[in-house]
Amino acid sequence: MAETNMLPLAGSERDFIPGSAVGPVHSEEPVQVTIRVRRMEGAPLPTGSEGSQRGGLNPNIFSREQFENNFGASQEDLEKVAEYARSRGLQVSEMDAARRWVIARGTAAQMQAAFGVQLNVYARGDEQWRGRKGQVHVPAELEGVIIGVFGLDNRKVGGRNVSAPAAIGNLSPADVARLYNFPAGVTGAGQTIGILEMGGGYRQSDVADYFRSLGMAAPTLVDVSIDGATNSPGDDGADAEVLLDICVAGAVAPGAQIAVYFAPQSLQGWVDAITKAIHPGAGDPTPSVLSISWYVTNGDDADTLRAEGIPTAEIDEISAAFQDAMLLGKQGPAIFVASGDTGSDSKRGDGKAHVQYPASDPWVTCCGGTAISNVSGNSFDETTWNDVWQGEPGATGGGVSYYFDPPAWQSGARVPVSANGDGRRGRGIPDIAGNASPNSGYLMSLNGTQFPGAGTSAVAPLYAGLGALLNAALGGRTGFLNERLYALGAASRVFRDVNDGGTNALNGAPGYSSGAGWDACTGWGSINGTALLQALRAGAANSE
């Protein structure tokens, strides 16, 4: 029970997951929490348009030092939070102003007293976790200072957009890069591609075998452990997914270093991994692009968040971490996120249209799916991905957010109202799209055996690879791309418009249709990589 001087933390409420059994947590169980602290009060937070691209490279809106001094946490706030944690018997292991966090460790009993929660053990099937019901509480004097406490509840959230089986031998990442006219004669040398993983792992031998089969040198891989998670290859199929990310990104951007962030599949894992990638410490990799094929929730509407036990305060903090990358301008990474592989239904099965989070976040570039066919040399057809392979339907994620309003840079895209018929206008996704159909998928190899992969989980690393090539060619980082992409729009040669009238309606949910210009199935379409490079160079020249 919360003490009388404790106040509920806004947006922190969690419910039981239906069907889970409840038992007491052991009072001495060790628990580590990430306490997120408010941004420093003072300068107004830019929306993104104030620091919009003056040319091809996103300007250095703030140096890292300026960022910390303007938009990090104040030392006074950090010290107050750390002092409170210590007063409750917790050990404070880290305070960081840019990351806006205090890391504290203690027993379950100490955490319950410090944050006014009851921690219990829950189980469903073979899965077991530590969880809580209700709200987190903080002392009255820290109300508004502490804005999130991650790690009390370590249940798994969301999942991975899993690549569907594809026709063996259809296309390779290099084939698609050629069809999409990615810059020739450019490598990813000097660039680091970050990849977020929340399960499984890879074997160096599989990576080496794959790139040997392509006649290419394997990329240098760096593993980054988040909250104790490690590269853990096993036999549960996750290894194929990790390998897909590495191989697609590495084949598109040869010579790039790939940093693989292994994190627990929890909200704490999400916040800590993204924050670490955007605010690297001494000795950490410094990715210029970040690829994410995982999702936190199948819908960002209130009903789905409630059903899947996702507190709004924790969505806000993940989004704030993404926003940091925009604020850092050319020192921050461009972030590419898969839109999902189950169309407008998004695995909900309630007859309504949904969009995944973080695909719907306004500070990421959301990647939808297309199908490539009739390839002849450099000529090919491209349609909306909504098809069937071996009896399994799949379709591009896309639609209208219920959590995020339309960002200013999307105002000219004519985003439709929600297909649910309630008049909702929100952030529209995806922003761009690429080859995702299992009928034109990517040929990989694992343990000496070929396997096929597809889905929007392959599109995010594909465009992360392109992002690395753009950075290498430009001699700097593009940073946050969305404003520039929407400014270019349909009138440019940068996008291959997918205007086939296809839909992402699936499993009885209403969907959206592909049409001229931006749409909520394929965004602006697939990217002509060389044309985008030329547009960025022209913009940079015009800004001088």
C-alpha cells in the first residue's frame, strides 16, 4: 500500500493480464529499476519543424552538450531522485543527465515500499513474470520530477514482426537494392548500423557463411548487452530473425559495422536500449541509423493498450527517447521501424483497424510492405503487399494512429480519417515501403541450410542499410528523415508510387487503399536511393 505522502504517477496504471495466476513475490528478489526524470525546465521543446532540414543534412540542432544543458535532466532533479532512492535503502549505480535516468537496485520489498506498489508473481502457460496492478506512487515532493519507473514489472510486451516463409531463390537484398537504385559505388565503411533485438541471437559462423555465399566480407559485429540480455542463439526460430536483420542491412551497406542491441522484451528493455543507442557512453557504438522490427503493442488505441497492459506513461517515455534523436540533428540516428505484417487487423481480431507502436511514433520512419513481381533487368512491377503464401495471409501494416496527432510535416499528405468510422484523424503510417511479400522474399542461410525471409521486418533493415549509404556518401548524418521525405513528396523522383488500389484490410478489419501520392498502405512508396541522395545533396548545396 502507498504511504499517505505518496501520490500516483500519472499514466502508470497496469492491469492483470486475463487468465494469469497470482502469487506473492519473494521479498528478497533482486530488482533493478530505471527511474526516468523530467526534462530540464526552460527552453521550449522544438517540434521538429523549427530544426527542419536546411539542405541535405539535418542540421546539428543541438550538440550533445547543448542537448544535455537544454533538454536533459537537471543535476538538482537527479540528486533529489537519487537521494530518495538511497533513503529507501536502494543502491544507486548510475545517474545520467542526457539519458534522464537514475538506475537503482534493491530487493522487491524495498521497491514495493519505495514506489507504493504490490509486486506479485504471474504465470500463463510456460511464461512467468514479476508484475504489478494499479499505479506506481512517488513521494509528493517528487511529483512531476519522476515521470516513469521501469523494471518493477518485467512481463514481456509486444513481439517481433516475424518474417513469413518465402519462395526459395526469389530475390536477395542486393537484387532489391539494385531495383531500388541504391547508390552504386558507395559502401557503408565508417558507418554503424544499430539493430534492436529482444530475443535469440546469432552465430558468427552463420553470418560468415551467408556473406561468403554472396562473395562479400562479413560485417564487423558488436554486441551491446542491455539490462543483462545477451546474444543467445537457440533453437526457437528467433535466430533466423536476428540473422535476417544482420544480413539484409549488411548486404545493402557492405563495410558498415553492425551493433546489435540485445535487450529484455520488457518496457524497461525498450527504454534502456533506445536511450543507450541514442546517447552512447564512452566505448559504446555510435549508430548513425537504427533498425527496429519489434513492436510494443498491436495497437496504440486505448482499448488495445488496456488489453495488453501498456501504461501510457511508458509509451510517452519511449517516444521521448525517439524524439531525442531528432533533437540531436546530425548527431542522432535515423530510426526505421517495421509497420507490421498482419494488415489493419494487427493481430487484434476485434473487427477494427489498428496500428502498431512504435511504428506509429512520429519520430521514426515507418516502413510498410510491397510485393515485387515481373522482374526483367531493372524493370519490375510493385504492388501493395496483401497476399497468401502456403495458406498464410499477410499484409502491410498501416493506418491512422489513435495516440499521436498528425505531425506538422504530414499536413500535406492528405492522411485519411480512421477506417473505423469514428472520424479520428491521427498520425498516418507508413512513411515509406519496400519489398516484404513472402512471394518475393529474401534468401538467407542458417546452420548451412537455406531459409527464406520476408515481411516488414526485412524492410526496416533494408532502409537502415540505405541510410548508412546516404550518410557515407554525404559525409555526415541525415538524422531524422521524415520532414525531408514529406517535403519532397509525390512531385519528386525519389519515390516509386504504389498506386494499384490494393488494400491492407485483413481478417475482417476495415483497411486502407493504395492510391496516388501518400497512402496508409505504402506511404510514399519505395525509395529510389540515388534520387534521394541527389535531392539531399541539392538541398545541402542550396543551404550554403
